[in-house]
Amino acid sequence: MLAKRLSALPEGEGFLFEPKWDGFRTLVFRDGAELFLQSRDEKPLNRYFPELVAALEAALPERIVLDGELVVAQKDALDFDALQMRLHPAASRVALLAQKTPASIVFFDILCEGDSDLRGLPFSERRARLEAAITGLAPPVHLTPATKDRALAADWFRRFEGAGLDGVMAKPLVGKYESNKRVLFKIKHDRECDCVVAGFRWHKAAKDEAVGSLLLGLFDDEGALQHVGVCASFTAAKRRELKSLLAPYREGALAEHPWGAWAERSANGRMPGGHSRWSQGKDLSWEPLRPELVAEVGYDHLQNGRFRHTAQFRRFRSDKAPRDCTYAQLEVVPAAELAAIFARG
């Protein structure tokens, strides 16, 4: 079941609000000795999270199907980058990471219990069945907090971003569980900042003819231009228009490009064209631009110095100097104590 994005909490009664966890959406199937963790794209996850398999076998009833989020918490905040690193092909590395960055799972819905298919029940009843079915939980298995109180939900939205949460969910109490339908609501932060446009990628369906995404940078305290993410979602006409607009900035761009020696300057930096096991099969080649163009973009969340999701293009800023595009303009939310929403037993 999926969610539509809203800019604010929905009006009226009839909603249950939950923190929006930032991890891997996961279905958990338990049937006696069989336990199966399934990702959103229907891939098995058991081998990557052995510590969760053992915990779930101990915590769950004999026959049940649950919906939840698989997360990694470090230093009182969720760490999506650390969670991604858990998907490693080497068994020895998987075992090591299970010790160094153990995962947790947070449940927020129940689909089946025993012989009963619960998907047709209203969410209010499913939530009650969920609470009754998984009592006495202990870390790393959790039940998500939930409230009907709009004021408390608004407080969660303001305070818990610093703990790595992604916003707030609003779920209709009368709603059935409808797979692949956007019948839930997610309320996420929406902010703006000015970024240097230091490169671009061609659109996969129109190479050399239409721009697919712009590569964005911000200057750090040492004056180095760091790659912070991309913006995309242009119309077909805008993609072709961008080709002409960016053409003057391509001339001589690589000669003194700030990302030309990316790996040598920063061991922790990420070269925009660099491949990894997360990007196998994708064309990540990029075209450099002289870092003279500034774009205003919308973003929802900053994590480890990068935009957590694709930024949204707003406009170009001819009145803004590239050197003014620094991390200082970004709103940084202090971390709330994760224990306040993520019970530790």
C-alpha cells in the first residue's frame, strides 16, 4: 500500500498519525518454521539481516504477515546510508555488518493472522489486531507509535526530523489494505536552497538531445564544491530547452573542474559519475559544466551532507553568485532523542 504526498496534515477527523520511518519497506511472512522478509520490489532480504531473522522467529506468532520498515539507528538517529551498506554480496561482510550496524524493524500494519486475511478490515481494526498480536516486543522488533491527536502529530513533524525520520504518515481509520494504491498520505518537509549546477546527465531515452538531470553542488567550509545530489522531473520540452541553455557552460568545463580530482581531494567524497553496487546496469556518465550557473531547488531532507531524495527544480538564479551557494543556507534540525519514539525495551 502506497501514499500520496501532502504539504500539511490533512484536515478533519478519522486519521491515525504515525512517524514516517526512513528505511526499507518490508513485508514479513511467518508460517511456523518458515520466515520470509520481502522488499518492496519483492526481493528476499533474509540473508542480509540474520540478526533480524532470529529476533523475529522469537517474537512473532506462528502464522502472521506484517508490514513494516527495516531501519538502522546509530548515534540516536536513523542512518539510511548504513542501511544500504547492509546489502552486501559477501557473506563474511554481511556477518560483520550485522554486528557493527545491527538493524531494527518497526511494524505498522497486519495483513494476515492465522487463517484470516485481514486486508479487508478497516485500518482501525487492523491496528488493534496488530497491537494484540505482537505484545511484549523487545529490540530490535518494534511497534510504531501512533496517535489520533493532530497536535502531537504536528509536534512529531517538527521535532523528529533531526532523528532521521522522514515526516509523518496519515492513515484513514476506515481504509482497507489496498496493494499498489496510493490511499495513505505522507507529509514531508519542503525546503528551498540555491545550488551550483556543475554537471548534467543526458536523458536515457534521448542521449545528446535532452537533459535527464542536473548535478548539484554546495561549497563546504573549506571552499570545496561538494556534490549534494541531483534535480530532475523536467517536462520533455524543458529537457530539450536545457540542452541549449547549458551549451555555453560546457565549453572548457573539464579543464579546471572542481570535481576533476574528486577522489584525491576527499576520501569521503562521491564522484558524480562513480559506479557502485547500488547502480549496476545504470549509465552514470555525466557531462561537466563550468560551475557558474545557480539553480534554486526544493528539497525535503538532508542526510550526511546530501539530499536524501531527488531535489525539485524551481528556477535558475542569475542574481546569485555560485560562491554564495554554501551549506550555511540550509536549515539543520537538531536531533531529537530517538528513544522518545523508538522504544528500546
